[in-house]
Amino acid sequence: MPELPEVEVTRQGIEPFVCGYRIDKIICRPKTLRWPIPLKQLQSELQGQFVQSIKRRGKYLLFEMPSGFFVLHLGMSGFLRILPEFVPPQKHDHVDFLFDSGRVLRFNDTRRFGALLWLGEQPFSHSLLAHLGIEPLEPEFNGQYLFQRALKKKTSVKTYLMDQKTVVGVGNIYANEALFKAKIHPLRPSASISLKEYQLLTKHIKLILKHAIKQGGTTLKDFSNADGKPGYFSQSLQVYGRADEPCLNCSTPIQNIRVGQRSTYFCGKCQKGD
DNA sequence: AATCGCGCCTGACGGC
DNA sequence: TGCCGTCAGGCGCGAT
């Protein structure tokens, strides 16, 4: 579930149940997810402490604690839920945070690519966060930025866009969607895209991400619902997953190719310039 | 320095 | 029914 909108919706959804509350206990069932879970450290730094804020950087969630930051990445299949009280874990429910309110923050991750880390007081200097690109919803993310940076690059525009050092939070689905909206062929060299095209592209990235966050926020009125699992907003996807179906602009069948080992969908007529 | 491909892990699905 | 290959929204790592 994890591109920027899903992570941001998660952040907003859990915030009212987590911020200002005390973590009484952490229950962790596996020893390892993507990496070994520093359980002892998490217990000593988090248990008995109040969560001060939850921030997001790219696809990382940062829980601000009195002595530093606990950082969570949802990986490919991870999601967080708020339970009104402790109930026995189901399959792939890996970690529970028990709060003084009685509620439980529960992490479920089928594919176990998620990560839990203690990054201390300077999380942004940690190697995982230090080299991340700019936030797509910030004003500094604009056509000029993408254009200038691309001049030195040799990759395709889609790979360039999904590189977290370029811009954070744009994953495979929204990269496909944004390139379609901007009418840019995913295989075009990133350095061949004009400033005007990059301006259009950044505009659509912002629109798509904002729209998805808004949809997620309204879909998930009650994040503590057991079914409150943020999903992708497939009703608004125009190309992703639509191989051989008609383009919503011109009815040409949508093509599916692989770009950098990732499934890529586009309209060969609307997105010219391979 | 930049780029590419692999592999981590589980589950769903389609073909035989 | 079962087995096998392929695919899935991410990302760090080693090889080039």
C-alpha cells in the first residue's frame, strides 16, 4: 500500500490516536522484517514514553519520542491500524504498540519488506534518510528542478521519476499515472524532456498525489475501523493495471511493458516520443 | 558517480 | 488437485 499518499493518509489517520498518548508496551512477534528489529532498543526508548508527533519524510513515518525518532517504513505490503483494544493477532500482524488509552497500533506486513528502526536524535543524518530527494508537494519541486537535474542523467524519465533521490514518494503506480496525464512516454530519456513538459509533469504529480490523499482521507473516515486499511484508489487510476483496455482519451489499447523491472502502463498514441 | 539487476518475502493467479 | 512459473504498490546492495 505504500506510495506517498498512502503513507500520508496513514500518518493523518493514526495521529489523533497516537500523539500525546503513552506507549505502555511493545509486542513484537518476528525478530526480523526487512532488517532485524531492534526490539530491546525500541522497548527502552518507547515504553513509558509519550509520542510527541508523527512526521513523514518520503515514504517513512517518523514517530518523535522524547529521546529521538522511531522510524517505520511500510515496505511493499505493510499497513497500520488502530484497534480499540487488544485482540489476538491475525496472520502477518507483526508488531503491536499498546497505548495508555487502551488502544493498539498494529503493524501488519504480508511480504515483510517493512522496517522498524530507532534513529535517535538526528534521523535525517541517517544514511537511509540523508540522501532522499525533495518532497513532491513542496514548491521547490517544480519543472525547473526536474529539468535541470535531468540534464546529467541517462535514464528513462520513468526511472528518473521513481528514483527517491530525485523526488520522494512517487512509486510505480503514480509514476505511470502522472506520465499519462502529462502525455510523456515512459521510455523517453529524462534529459530529452523539455522544461514545459517537466512543468506539466510536476503539476500533474502534485494534483494526483493531493487527490489521492484527499480521497484516502475521506474514504477512511474512521481509521480505527478494523477494515480501515488504506488501499489504492483504483477508481481514479487511468492507466495502471489497465493493459489492453481502451485509453480513456483515445480508446487505443493501453500497453504494458517493463521499465527497470517495474510494470509500466501507457498509451502509445497519447504518450508519444519513445 | 551513475546505473543496472538481484534478492529480500508471501500470496494470488493462470497454464498444464 | 497439484505443481510451477510469473507477478505484485519498495528499496538497498554489489557489480559494472
